[in-house]
Amino acid sequence: MGLLGYFKYTDFLLENYNFLFSSDVALQHIILPLAISYFTFQQIAYLVDSYQGRTSEHNLLN
């Protein structure tokens, strides 16, 4: 979740910081990796299902 937040909200937070404090912090212009949200939430769903015993196999590689 930390990486997802970093990729999606870094420039947004820096823009707001610059506006509020009249500073000139350079924006990072980070390119969001393709489908990072999908894979992040898919893994979270798998971990929750695994924790609740709904999966038959607990190997993340399979």
C-alpha cells in the first residue's frame, strides 16, 4: 500500500505543499506503473481470503 500511495500521490502532496507554504519544491513527475492498483488490491484480496481459510493453496507463486 505504501508503494501505491507513493506512486499515486507524491506529486499531489508536493503541489499542495508548494501552494500552502509558497515554496518551490520540485515535483517528481513519477510515471505510474501499469496496473499497480489492480495487482496491489488483488494481492490484498488473496491475503484476506488466505487468512480466512478460503484458499486451498497458500503459495503466492502458484
